[in-house]
Amino acid sequence: MSAAPIDLSTFHPDEIIYHCISPALDPETIRNRRKGHVSFCWVCLKTDTDVGRTLRRCGKCHLLSYCSKECQKKHWPEHKQECGKDDVPKFIPKLVKTLLANPLLCLQLQSCFVLAFDLIHRARRDEMLLAQLDVAVEPSNLTDFADIFLGQGSPKKEVPGMLQLNKFVPAKDVGSLSDLDPHVRHMHGFWRSEFALAESEGVYPCAVGMLAVSHPESELSFTVPLRILPSRRDFAHIWISGGLLFPSGVPGETIRVPYTVENCLQYINAHIRADTANQMLLRAVMRPFDIQLIRNAGMNFSPLAATVLAKMEREHVYKALWETYLERLKAAADRFRASGYKNGGGDWFLPP
């Protein structure tokens, strides 16, 4: 006699996450789920299933997929204007697909869409929801991060790193964008195809989001679809009243914070950081660019510094380091004022 099915609606989302989802997140399961990621041809919108094999990506940028040489040649006059120019690092798309293959983390990416586009109160099945997701690689060890950020440098030849999500920015008026940007017009095609594919699989999302994923090393981005299931809206009502629970950064301790877009990103980042055994497959060695980006942020020396600093200011794990940073800035400002320094274009070291 088979057991009666469990009604998950009677459980708190935290119970489902920690008792149902988390134990199943072994590396092999994540790899298999990652293989199931569907790619669309940038020109004709055929999928891997349509052509019976994995679509081939552009050999230069590794961002766009094509079903055939004919489609690639057809798109080349447009694509050559940007291909090969400050491309997104080749390993970043794989890390992002691995992230999306993880139901624990993907749940909070869906939450970002639920909150940013008010899906709690209404489904938006007839609209393409577009958002930009800024990602980066930073040290998995907070001591390494502090050494680099504060200008001391890490003594390690290779600094272990991890994927982190820095910013989620919703596009409020996709309709006007699609009239101007050919990339957004292509996304509309992907969005329609993803919706049709979901329904053919018996899945009826309340919306489909399109994530334009960017990395600070490149002006280009790559797009991945994200189905937002109706149950995510039900979870949202509970998290709004009770908050989100995730690792604090201290072994064995958790923290509960309000349910906001920024804290959904913090939730994802905290779980990646806590995964010291790399069961989630989201670790990567830091490259010189990644290290310099953090060093520049410590000096407030780059236009890209604002994103890093904003993440540090809002995320709990950086609290002590952020206070040290503010104290150093204040001390530096006091020294310059005491010496009679006048603004001569050198105020870059002051907080924004």
C-alpha cells in the first residue's frame, strides 16, 4: 500500500527547504539538472530538443547559441559588432547555469522577480519580465577578502573564490526597450518559446522572467529564462510576515532578515559562502581582474566600486569589515582636513 502524498502547503517554506530540498543537493544531482538547461537558437529559436543535440555556442564569446552554421552566418553581421570585445569570462555562464540548477538558490532568484514585479498580487503571464543580474567572483574566505580589500593583499598564490550576486535590477518598461534594442526583441522570442516549452511539459508558471546576466569585466550580457511557479507566491506571503532565515557566516548560527530583493541575494550569497565543501559547484579560483576589482573598491577607486561597496554595506557577513572601512575613511578625511587640504580632484577616497 503506497503512502498518501504529502501536502507541502501545510509546511513552512523553511521546513521544506531544510528537510526536503537541502539533503537532495548533491553534486551529481546538480550536474544532471544543469545538463537539462535548455538553450535556444538566437536566430530561429529552436531548442536542443528540436535539433536532437546540444546547441553550439559562438566560438569567440561563448554567449550565444545557434542550431546550425546557417543561423550563425545569418546573425554574424549583427553579432560581429560586439563579439570578442570584453567578453564575459567563459566560466561565468557555466557557474550561472549551475546556480539555476540548484533549487535552493533558484527559489530566491524567483523571489526577486516576485518582489520586484509584484507577483504576489497578480500573475503576469502575458508580460516578459526582464531584469539584469550582476555577478562576480570574490574570495570564499572572508580573511582573504579583507586582506585584499584593505590593501594588504593575500599571501596565497591562488585565492579560492566563489560566485556572488551583487545586484538585481528590474526593467520596468520592457515594451519601450524592445522598440529600440534588438537584443530585447530576441528576448521576447526566447520568452515566448520558454513559456510554450513549460506548458508542453505540464508546467504552468505565473510568469517567466528573463535574466540578463552581466559581469564587471564585460559590457556584454547573456540571457537565461527563469520560470516563476505559483507556489513561490504562496511562500512569499509567509516570508513577508516571518522573514528569511540563512547562515550568518558564523558556523552553526543563522540570521533572520526581512523579505526583500536585496536579502534574497544575501540569502543566496550566504549559502554559497557556507558551502565550504563545494557541494553546490559554485567555487572558482580568483583571477587577477577579480582581485583588482576588490582592491579598487577598497580605495573607492573605480566606477565599479559602488556595486561592491553597496553589497558590503547591506550584507551581514561584512559588518565588522565595513565598520573598519568607514573608520579608515573618516581617519583619512580628518588627516587631510587637518593638513589644510583643499579639493583638487582627489576626493575619490571619500565614501560616495
